[in-house]
Amino acid sequence: MRAPPGLNEAVKFPVTGATVLLAVVVSVAWWTKLLDVEPLLADAHVRQWQLWRLLTCALPHLNPIHLLFDVYWTWVFGTLIEMTWGHIATLLVFALLAAGSGAAQYALASGGAGLSGVGYGLFGLLWVLSHRDRRFAGVIDQQTAGLFVGWFFI
């Protein structure tokens, strides 16, 4: 698996960098009670056509470990997608994964929080692409696949 770029290269990855930064800022502001995240969460308001909540529920995280895991893997996988496919495609992929996972969490568990759906979506996308597109060959090694599959069941 390739080493992710340093955070000092965030300017090269504006979509991934902004997503990670927003998640950190929103989560810390929520934990310190500086921000009420209720308008960001996918709750009953989704049925009132507040569909942005399916996207924004990816920003707040429940605790620091949850945030660190999601931010790390979003950075690792997101920078690769953004470097290969560009900023617009990456933004669309992130939005699709955030909205899809937000909708699934809302439908099955009355809402959720965090970038886990985006991280797992990027993992799945890259796992498939690593076998079908030579630009992504070897991106997901066995250890990373084992981690994601195992953590999914935990």
C-alpha cells in the first residue's frame, strides 16, 4: 500500500483536505459544546425534505478514536482518488458515498454520524479497482483488506 501524502500537501487535494478539516472542526466544536450539530444529523427532518442532512451527518464524529480512524482512511484513500480522477470526480464520489451511507444509516438505525461510510466506500471502490484498473494495482494490500473486513464485523 502506498504511503499517503503528508498533510502539508493538502493544497493539492482540496476536496479530501476540506472534508477532513470540516470533520475535525465540526467534531471538536460539537464535543466542546461550541456547536449544535443537530441541523447536520440525519433525523426525522430528512422526511421533511432536509436532504442535505444525508451529506452533513458524515461530519460530526462520536469520539476521537472514531474521528482519527475515519480521517486517516479518508485521507489515505481520498488523496489517491483525487490525484487520479481529479477534484470534481472526487467531490462527486464523496457526495455519493456520504449520501448513500447517510441514507442507509437513517433507514436502518434512525441516523448516524461520521465518515465511516465514505471511508468504507472508498475502500470498496479501490479494492475492486485494484483488480480492474492498472492505475490502482496494489493499492489495497491483504493487511488493509483484513483490517477493513474485520473491523466491519466488530
